[in-house]
Amino acid sequence: MNGYQFRPPSLGLATLGLSLATFMQVLDTTIANVALPTIAGNLGVSSDQSTWVITSFAVCNAIALPLTGWVSRTIGETRLFLGSVIMFAITSFLCGMAQSMNELILFRALQGFFSGPLFPMSQTLMMAIFPREKRGLALALIGMVTVVAPIVGPITGGWITDSYSWRWIFYINVPIGIFAALVVFMQMRGRQEDKVRNPIDFGGLALLVIGVGALQIMLDKGNDLDWFSSHFIVSLGLLSLVTLIAFVIWELTSEHPIVNLGLFRDRNFTTGTIALVLGYGAFFAIALILPQWLQINMGYTAVWAGLAAAPMGVIPLLTSSLIGKYSHKVDLRLLVTGSFVVIGASCFMRAGFNLQVDFASIALVQLFMGIGVVLFFMPLTTILLSNLEHHEIADGSGLATFLRVLGGSFASSLSIWLWDRREIFHRAQLNDNISVMNENAQHYLQQLGGFTQRNLAQVEGLLQQQAVMMSTIDYFTLLGWMFVGLIVIIWFAKPPFFRAH
């Protein structure tokens, strides 16, 4: 039997198992963030040292992703998925058991590595078990998980850490992982797969590990170390640049490449991947800065900031299945264009916020952006996979996911850097124009009760708030125009986007 035509005994149960594993993996990329201060205090290390809990996961996850296609061809897609789920559950348990920061960083690195294949393998297996006319629905369901999990992560992580212990943010993966593995095993055990035993491309593997590892550490630590004023960051940048150039040359000339870069010869894969990486990077930038602005400038707690951002997931949760079911009747480029228009418009709406904006206004903009989000992942993924043969889907999914994750890392570093720089710029401008010699400033201070230390500190705090607010307005305006520019890219894709493989 051809594995691609396999139908599980229960399509619903198989989908549940695959989706749960993906949800668990995506959730884990954000759930630990809010617990870092607690983890640092509990294990007796500084906050700077605790960030390696995030960095180690991200580095090893980024290394594993592009290897997914090669490993799946070698041991089989179902076996790779099940092995990854089981090892993810085991390393999650070890993270919860860690007694020192070094142990936790090691186990998080292993957890990140084993989590790498979960998303692309879930996507590949969903494409394999769903009938051709319902593959849009399969991709829509995976896309919904990708959107909802990062929203749930910080809220869940904060609640678990406050109510129980930070260790439980890792322990909860164990029963979920076991359940997902059992369900998928029972549903997929009759699926036959062709395996290919190619020689291991040790040269490509070494260059990939060094290049991606150096790049990911540079992106994670760049802001903390003031970027290229740090010799460490400069060294990492040069190492990653030279190594990744050598990696591309090596893989394009290798007889058995470990990463199939030849996929970029396909127009739809290239166009879809570029749009996915840039669009996800901009989307990630919204999700990153909005909660920080709410906490730093608006006085929200972490939980309330998460609740303000959460409505973004409502529309994807309710309508993903409908989009997936009927998307084949519409030009997917129109759906992606609609996505970019809506998300861009939501950015311009945020650029109109001020310090008096209320919770409801923020939540409504997030709800509106959900319309754009539901039109984002499924159409773009369908476009980039549309011309690939079945044996190329795991390669394509792994490579596109790797670049999407890397795009998120770039967005994270650049967003914080830009946001901070614009705040410094606006603060300097405000200082130049507002001083005790300014008549308006004198009048304001007199209304407060005179030139006392307390009143001057109050003015200082107000200037800081305004500088952050102005920086946030600049930031969202830039993101809005970026989404407008992305509309041009997607129209380089060429129909048809649905076909039998």
C-alpha cells in the first residue's frame, strides 16, 4: 500500500493526536518565558543566566528543523513523529526534575532538538491522511494550533508558576505527549512508508550545526550584549556568515544533501516561503511588543496583558475549519492579500492608541486582527507546498518551518532593538523641548504644587511614558506598511495551488 493513500481507522482521533503534539511543542516555546524570574531565583542564578533556558531550546530547535526531511526519509515519517513525541515528553520530565541551571539548560537543549520535527511531521502526516479535497482543512487546523498556542502559553505559564511550581510547566507535557503518541501509534500503525538509506552528509551536518547555532545565539544575545560593540557577537556573526555560505555551496553540490535546497527552484515554494517568513516575522513582532508595552507603559500584569492579546485567537478558533473546507474555491493569493490587508490595518489602528486607551479597545483590535490571522497560515502553506511531490513535502515543510522560526528570531531581536532606539530618540527630543525653563512646564509644575523633588520625578515619569508611547506608535506604523508591501510578493506565486500528488 502506498503510504500517501493511507486512511486511519479514525481520521478525527489521528488529527487530535497530531494536533496535540504540535500544540504541546508550540506552547512550550512561549510557556517558559514568563517563569524565567522564578526559575532564576529558585536555582540561584542571575536573570541573564536564566535566558539560556530560552536560547538553548531555540538553538537546538533551529538545528533540528532542516534535518527533518532527511531523517524522515531514513527512518520513516510516522516513526520520526512518534520518536520525537516520546523524547520530547522524556526531556520535559527531565527539565522539571533539574536541580541546577546547567542541568536545565542541557535538558532544554535536548527538548528543543527533539521538538524540531514535530510541526513539520504533523503537517506532513495530516497532508497524507486527509483526502486531497480536504487538505486545506488539515493545514487550517495546524495553522490554528500555531496561532492559539503562543497566546495560551504565557497565560498558562504565569498561572502554573504562581499557583503551583515552575516545574509543572514542563511536567504537563508528559501526559499530553504519552496520550498523543499512543493515539497516533494506534491510528497510523498500518501505514507503510518507503525508506531511503542515503549516506550521511557529515560535512553539511557540521556546517549546519555550527552556522545555525552561531546565528541563533547571536540573535538571542545581541540585545543583551549591545550587538556589534561586543567582540562575542561580532565573532558569532562572522562565524555564522562564513559557515552558512559554505553550507549553501556544499549542499547545492552534494550528491546526497542533508537539506534539500533544490526546492527553491520551484517558484511557488520560493514565493510562499518568502511571504511566510516575512509575514510571520512581522506577526511575531506584534505578539512580542504588544504585551511588553501593556506591562511597561500601561501597568498591566502579565496575565491581563495576555488576556488583552488573547482575542486574536477567537476567530481562527471558530472559522479555521470553514476556511480550510472552502479555500479550494478561491484564488489563495486573494486570501493571503486579505490577510495582509487586515493585519496591516490592525497595526495602523494600534498606531492610533494613546495612554488613555482602554482594555476593550485593545482587545477589539486583537479580535479584528484574528480575521487576518485565519487567512494567513493555511493559504501560504498550501501555496508553498503546492508543486512539491509527496516525497518532498517533509523536506519542504521542515525547511519552510526552519526559516519561519529563524524569521521569528530575527523579528524578536530587531523589534526590541528598534523599539528601544525609537524610545531613546523621542526621549531626547522631549528633553530638548521640555525643561524647567519652558513656560508650559513651569505652569504644569505649579499646578502640581511647585518645583519639588516629587513633582519633578512625576514629570520625569510622564516624559518616559510618552517616549515609550511614541516609540510604540512608530513601531506599529512601520509594521503596517510592511504588511502592505508584502501584498506584492504573494502575487508572484502561480496557480494552480491544489493538485493530486
